[in-house]
Amino acid sequence: MSDRELIDRRSWDLADSHETLARHLGALTRRALCSVRGETDAVQLTATALLL
């Protein structure tokens, strides 16, 4: 994912903000899960997620 994909400069409708946040968090979760390469990475990702 490029930096341009991480930045959204459009104006938002506050009534849709929960949808925008859900899509953003989904994308971040997808990136994190796709980065897992082995058991050690999975353990580290799980530990990080538990801190949230």
C-alpha cells in the first residue's frame, strides 16, 4: 500500500464516519495479517493486538 492510499483528503459526511473508520481499520488489519510470515511473527502480532 502506498502513502497515497493511506491519505484521504476528501470531505467526509459525519453520518458516514463509522463506515470510513471501519474500512480504514479493516485495511490496517489486512496489512498486518498479510505481513505475518511465520510463527514468531504471528506471536508478535497477537501480542501487539492484545495491547490495543
